[in-house]
Amino acid sequence: MSADTSWVESMPEIYDRCLGPALFGPYAAHLAAMAAELAPRRVLELAAGTGIATAELVRALPEAAITATDLNPAMVAWGSDRVSGATWRQADAQDLDDFPAHSFDLVVCQFGVMFFPDKAAAFAETARVLAPGATMLFTVWDAVHLSPFPAALVESLATVLPEDPPSFIVRIPHGYADPGQIAKDLEAGGLRSASIEPLVLRGAAPSARVVAEGFCLGSPLRFALQERGSLDHLTAALSDEMTARLGDGPIEGDLAGYVVSAHTPS
């Protein structure tokens, strides 16, 4: 597990509290509504994290058997306490051997695909565990400059660490924003791309400092900052910079992403 995919110590709690409502809650509700329209009986969630989308899926699909998975034990432990209506298991999206072929009617992944080193392999595993004609729904972020919260963070990193700003935000969370590449990877994995649609929702947070804390202490950016100096000092400096860019008090901003719907051959 690389630093780009690691979550340790208090990170899940900070991620859930600081970034959940600001970034992921709006898309979780949207994905759950799409899932409800499909009326699946058996649902697999990949890279479920702290269960932000899982909770929405449980509410939207009260009759479905939902299995939530994540690569990171810390996330599985946190998520299983947070969302008891799903069955939680540790699993690598690129290796789902514990699940039989054709065992799910729907696979969902909210903002996790970007972290898969071999995306085509993960899509192939998804295709294997999906029933014929079944669906995969997932979201990815669009280019970073289209979402003010992460854009402000990237600008702040360049100001605070001008000689060596960490590239994690641009490289991983916002690094899979090419619909053409997504379609190629889906096809390579045996999934047919039904749609890759841009979607802009609105996020909100109590302050820019809360968002900065979430990114700096509750995401893998933390490890890159620790390599460059005092984590506390850098978090405070980045919080000041983000506040200067986004303003004091409660903040709102666009969240630009793609919603992807793909399916297995009938």
C-alpha cells in the first residue's frame, strides 16, 4: 500500500468530519438516487471509505443486501461502526477473488476509481462479479481548477511550499478526468460505457480551515506534508492561505465531477 492510498491513525475521523459534507455528501445522495432507480437486490461498493455513500445506499435501498469494501483496514473499521446496515469487508478492487462470479446486480464506487493503480484490472474484476447486463456506477472528479475548494488548496500549496509543492491532489483525486481514457479503460475491462456525464453539485463547509484540516490531516496529502516539515505548521499556514482565498466563515463552492454508468454484456 503506497502513501497515496494509506489511511492511518485519526485520518478516517478527520476525513469523514471535514471533507464528507464539503465534498462527498452531495454526490453520495445523487449516486444513491441513481442506484434506487435500478432496484438491485445485491450491491457491492468499492473503495467505500468511511461510508458516506454507503449510508445513502442503505437508506435508498432498504431491501438490498449491500456489501461495502475498502482496501484500508482503518477505513473498514471506521465505516463499519458508522454504517451498520451494510456488511463490511476489506477488499482490493483489483482482486475480488473472495466474491463469486455474477454475484452482484450493481457495483458502486464514489471517488475511488482514481486510486486504483490498474484501473482496467479493477473494471475487469467488476465485470466478473456483476451479473450479465448489470451496472457499475461511479464518480470521478473533473479537472481541479473547476472545483474551488481543491483549487484553493493547490494554489495555497504553491504559495506555502513554492520549491516543492506536493502533487497528490492534482495527480490522484483529480488525475482521472479524461472521459476518453475512462471509456478505454472500461472497454479494456470488459464493461460497456453507457454514459460518462459531467455533473456539478454544490458543496459547503463551516470554514475554509475545516476543509484545509480535512485535506492536510485526513487525506494522503498528510504524508507528503510530513516529508516537507512540521505537519502542524504547514496545516496552519495552508489554512491561512485557503481562508484568504475562500473567505472567513461558512463557504460554498461548485464540485465538478463525472458520473459514469457502465454495464456488462447481456
